[in-house]
Amino acid sequence: MLEEFQNRPWSFLEVSRDYIIGDCKALFQVLLQFFNTLRSQFPINPLASLSAPSLSFKIWRTSQLPLLHKEGVQVYDLSRKLDPQIREAYCGGIVDVYRPHLIGKGYYYDVNSLYPTTMCKPMPVGQPSLVTLSIQQFLEGDFFGFIQATVQAPPVTTPGGYLGLLPMKYNGRLICPGGIFEGMFFSEELRFALANGYKLINVSTAYKFLRGENTFKD
């Protein structure tokens, strides 16, 4: 830049304008290539989708789902009759900053590829069924699915209570409540919370699924 402006006065606006124009051109070229590639590969209108996930789902429904049906693979659509009930159990990642409490020597751990690792664990598959489930049956049985339950969080002085292990949506926010609260939880997430100090007080609704091993391996 020193060489470029050695014979003319420095202009912040000129440099910014050139940068922004180049940025817009590059973005336009990327979008053009992206949409042209989609149109050439799949029978859809990519401009009709508002997000990458909705676009991916549309491609899956129009291109991959018919192939699965052709192979005799049964795929259940739960979006209308069950999605409103279990949607509450699906939460995004929580990004919180915690004040560290360390006396003496400690270790810092950085977890890589956490989402792919989780996707390799058993997944709920098949046609779900509404079942009657008691606290004892859940604690001692092999129930796998989603539970509308009332739980009690451990004290904040314990690791489980300090971090918060059962998230839920409240007034448009994602929180991990303390005290006694009710929510829809995935069975394995609830079991992990119970192993770390949470208490199960009541089970009101239970949707049982089959346990899918290596669902996404291939």
C-alpha cells in the first residue's frame, strides 16, 4: 500500500470501496457457481429455499428419498403428527463462558469432531409408539426415545448443577434451569443428567423408538 499511494494521497474511503466491491464480486461468483451446480445436479429450484438446511432437506426428499423407497427402505414422516411434541427436545449448541475454579494443577481439554462422534451413537429410528412409563421402569429398563418429564437439578455447587445438563427453550432463549422444572428430553441425555446429580420426579409422556445402531455410518 505504501508503494501504491506514494504518489497520491492516502484515501480510507477509496481503499474501503475497492475492498467492498471486490468482496461483493467474489460473493456473487461463489453464489452463482453454487446455484448453477445445484440446478445442474438436482431437479429443484434452489432460490425457493431460504436456508442451506432447508435446501439440503429438499434435495434429500426429491432425489435420495425415492431411491430409498425403490430399495424397499421405509422412511417415516413424523413432521406433522409428532414433530410438535418432540421438537422441544432438540436444542442447539450452548456456548457459555464459565468462571474457572482451580486450585493447584489442572488440565484443559479441547474436544474435536464432537458432532460427528455423537452421530455415530445409537439414534431413534422406526415408527414411534406412545407408551406408559413409570420412573422405575425408566431407571431399570432399556427405554429409548423421548420423555416429557419433571426433574430436579442438583445444587450449583456440584459439577452437574454448575454446568447445567438439561437445556430447554424459555422465552426464546436456550437455558439450563435450576430447581424443579419440566421438559421434553431424549432418554440418553436424561440418563446422563441423572448420573450427574439430577433427580427424576415424574414421567408424564413417553414416545418409544427403536434403537438404531450405526444409523449414519454408511
